[in-house]
Amino acid sequence: MSSIVSDEVECVTSVDTHAATHPFAVVAAATGAVLANATFPTSVGGLLRAQR
């Protein structure tokens, strides 16, 4: 197993947890380009939407 992330995976997912919202991002491992991002409320409905 390599210690270089981009040798192992294409994308990295990140979540920055906060009290009211959770911003998510999907980043290309090789380039650092943001491929997608979204912010969801911490409510049950928001967390269910984030799982899709």
C-alpha cells in the first residue's frame, strides 16, 4: 500500500461538522479539484438527504 493517497483512490470525501450544518466535499485525489460540494442541516431530514 502506497502512502500517496492518489495512488490508492480517485476521490476523497470530506465533511466539516458543525452544530447546525455539515458541509460535504468530494475532491479529486490527484489534483485537489473540488468535484462536488453541498451543505446539509444536521436535522434528520438533512442527514437523510446527505446519504443519497
